[in-house]
Amino acid sequence: MPKKHEQIPPMGEHEFVELIRTLHLPRYAELPPIDLYMDQLLTYVEEHLRPLVSADEKLLTSSMVNNYVKQHVIPTPQRKRYTRDHIAYLIAICLLKRTFSISDIKRLLEAQAATHDANRAYDFFCTTIEESLRVLFCGTVKSDSLGSWALERSEGFAFALKVADAANLTPERRMAISAATCAANKIYVEKCFELSILGGAFAQPSDEGNGGDDD
């Protein structure tokens, strides 16, 4: 794990696509079994999410965590230690805040908590964002399902997951899938620029020819 403020060597397009192909966010049962102090918490989240965002982005700081507590987005820690629930919340928040406001994230989390246990809601979100990234970058999915909902295999690159019997999804599940899809598309667009996936699309026009004025 690179130290705080240490620059991470940039990835190439092929390397990043392979990272997405095997991407695995820690599931609830895989989160640390012991409570973490703030520095440990920040290091853990950084380690698992940094490859998905730019090296200079402030992913999570102690001030951010304290603000989420004050805004009642995450529970108050006991004796300054953070549980699995805190870690699960913060991983989801770090990915969602890049697209949604904190107030909207709070409502999303409350909607999920009202209908599903934290471990089920978190694991569902992890699978959804992983597979959303895979259809964008790899043109395929790795999992056969999102929770109890079967995933249809994509025939090439897609902008959203195909869920079997999607009409029967609960509103809470639809919101979770939509939110994860937005977060994944945000990552995709950023990485297109960062990794020059667009190739010469933004190359400066040459002086030769009519420069487009005669179109």
C-alpha cells in the first residue's frame, strides 16, 4: 500500500482493463473483524478504492469522516473506533459522492437500510458496481446474479447491466442499481481521459485542408 501522499505509478489502458476484469471489492464478511482507528480506516479504504480514481483525488480524510458523522450519514463511532458497518458505509459513500450529493447519498442509504440488512445491501452494491464496470470496460460480466436476481450476459460492451425479471425489482433495488451504474459510468468517463482510451479523438487539427470551414 503506497504511503499517504505517495504517487502511484500510472496504469496503462490494458493494465487497467485487466484490473477491472478481476476487480473484487471486499464483501461484508471480508471486512476487518476488529474495529479500526481513524488512520487504519483511512488506509483500508484508500487501499481498496485508489485504483478506481485519480492519484491526486482526496478520497477520504478524517475531516470527511467526522462530517459524515455530524450529518448522520454514518453512525457515531464508539471510543473512536470504526466497525464493519462504518467501513461498508464509507466504501459506498466514497464511490457515490463523486456523482451524488451527500444529502442524496444519505437518503439512498436510509432507503436500503429500511429494507435490507447492512451486509446484504453492501454486498449487493459491491457486486453491482463491479459488474457495471466490467460491462463498460470488458464487455462482459463475471457474476451470474445480483443477490437473488439473475444477470443476463451482455453481448459486448454495454452502458448498464441487464437484470432478468427487472420489472419485479423493488424500488430500493432499482435505486441501488441505478446509483451504482452512475458511479461506474463516472469512473469510465474519467478513465477514458486519463488513460487516453479515446486515442486521437482530441488531437489538435492540422493546418492542412480546409479546417472544416467549408462543411
